[in-house]
Amino acid sequence: MSYIDELGTAAKKAGAAMSLAGMKQKNEALANIAAALDAAAETIIKENKRDIENARANGMSEAMIDRLTLTEARISGMSEGVRQVAALKDPIGEVIGGEELPNGLKVEKVRVPLGVIGIIFESRPNVTVDAAVLCLKSGNVCILRGGSDAIYSNKCLVGIMRGAIAKAGLPEDAVQLVVDTSRAVAGELMKADRYIDVLIPRGGGGLIRSVKQNATIPVIQTGEGNCHVYVDRFADIDMAVNITDNAKTQRPSVCNAIETVLVHKDVAEQFYTALEKKWNGRVRIYGDETCAKFMKTERPATEEDYATEFNDYVLSVKTVNSLDEAIEHINRYGTKHSECIVTINLDNAEKFRRCVDAAAVYVNASTRFTDGFEFGLGAEIGISTQKLHARGPMGLRELTTYKYLISGNGQIR
């Protein structure tokens, strides 16, 4: 039996036990996890430092090291996030439809867990906890495969969570970590459809494409965010500058940060001049000739730039002749994540909303709001950029499916 076979067999066994777990027991496990994370903060930071040292030695950028780093404040935030998940309504068992048929059969449509969820993600150890607790609360079992960059952090966090889960009387194998981070084992995981019901990749474009191309398991695509702001000819320039600044610089390494600004030619001089004054070289600009007249640009933007998620203080800029050109550009290069128009023209706003193909479409607001908590949905496992089976922030409900429960008194067909 291979390593993945062993994990999968254990996951299926744990799934049978989790199907009987009630809300009280799951919440007890979550409370145990939160308390254990707080108690082990010093140990977690120690293991995390091993990952950081290796990352620096391997030349990882400071923006990506920031994603990898765990501090006391971030661990406290993680444990608070676990408590918030515990406080959310349990979706399992919710009756979402049903009726009594003319033949007397009673049909109910009831929310149930997806089953065994495989999650492949990159160097953000907070995802390890987020994914595990969301799966646990929604009655699922998870097999986590993080990147080698965070292996010491992930082993520590998963060990803590497994102990806390067992303390609540639930199977510790409800949360498992793939500790072999080799490509061969990752490839085997992507084809483990005997055990895993759905696979969720969370990370950059390369990871997501690899999973989509190699998996034999249904995939929910999350994470890649090539997002845009379009500054319309009817834009409030101050608002456009503030939204662009927030969407690019508040946290450039996350998936809902923007990577390209499209600017209508009629407001180009006003906008570029104001943005240059705001940033004064803080962000590296790849711009066209019009942009270069009013902003310090490093070089002209290329087709490759328009398709790139920089995850850094880098922005591609393009001047467009019309709203239609902006929409066409976004639908060509965007990853269907989050897109924004800044305008006071209601007709243009409505056309943008209808024609842009993305999970979240904004009018006069930063793309940085695409987040489960910000939308009032609670914690999320990622932002789905596809249309099946979920789209946008994937919270507890998006980690469920449904079954039909039919009750009769001897009916035959």
C-alpha cells in the first residue's frame, strides 16, 4: 500500500465517524484547537523560523516571506478565527427543499458534507488551520498538502490540531498532512479518486494549472487573482486614486489585490498625475506611452504583463479608448476573480456589471473586499474563480453538497 493509499484509507474511515458527529462535538474540537494554538504559540514560532531561514536561503522574496511568517499576533488571529468558525451556524442537516408527492412519498433535500477534501496550497501556514477547521465544522475530512517552504510550520500546526480533535472524541485522521512534499506524491494525490471526493488547489497560476491538468478528481479552482480597476471617463478622480492605492498596496501579495489599471483616455492625464503624486515611485509601473508622459514607468507593459499576477508592488497600466475596450481586456486577461469600475455613470456601471465575467464585480469599491468575513459569510477556504459547484468566497455552505431523503410507507413503482 502506497503512502497516499494509507492516507486515503484513514480518511475514509474518519469520514464514516464524522458523518455521525453533531454540532456540539465539532464545536468542542474547534474550541480545543483554538486553546491549543494559543498554548503552543512559542513552539509554532520556533518551527516557523526554520521555514523562514530556509526560504531566505533559497532566495524567496520578502513579500512571499511575509505570507510565510507566523507571529504571536498572527497565531492569536488564527485561534480567534477558529473560535469564529465555531460560532457559525452548522450547515449540516439543513433541509433546503422538499415536498410530499401525490403518491405519499415525502422527499427532503438535505445538506451533507462533500466527504474527503484534498487541499493543495502554497507557503501560507495560516491556510493549514483555516482549511482544517472549515472542513471539520462542515463535517468533512481533509488531506492537506502544503508546500515544502512551510513544512515545519505545517507539521507543527497539524500535530496540534490532531491532538485537539482526538481530545473531543473525534477521529484525529479527520485532518491529515502529506508530509512528503515531492512532486511524485503530489501527482499521486491528484489521482487518488478512490478516496478523495474533491480537490481544491489554493495558490498561484502555476499550481492551479498543474492540478487542473493532472487531477482525475473534480477540482474547485481557487486563488489566482489577476484583478483590475477600470477608471471610466466619468470617474471621480480622487475616488479612483484611493481605490487603486488600496487595491494595489494594502497587501499586494494576496489574490484580491489588483495587477492592472485600465484608464479611459479622457481622464488619463488627471488620473496618472494624481496617482504619481500619491505613490511617488512606491509602485513599479509597466505603462504605455500615455502613462509614461505623467508617471515614472520602468518599461512598457507587455502582453505577458497583462496576464501576470505579480503579488508585489508592481502594476501594469493601459490607456483605453472606451468602456468596451476595458471590458474586452478584462475578459481576455482576467482570472474571473474580482474586477472594479470607478464611475458615476449608472449606465456604464450596469454594463460593466453585466458584461464582466468574474466572481465579484465592484462599482466604486476596492477589490480587497472579496473575502468571506468582509461579505458577512464567515471564514472561507478560498475564492472560487469558476462556476461549478461554487463561486466567490467558499465558506461552510460551499463545502457541502446535498442528498435526497425519501420516506414512504410501502410505495412501489
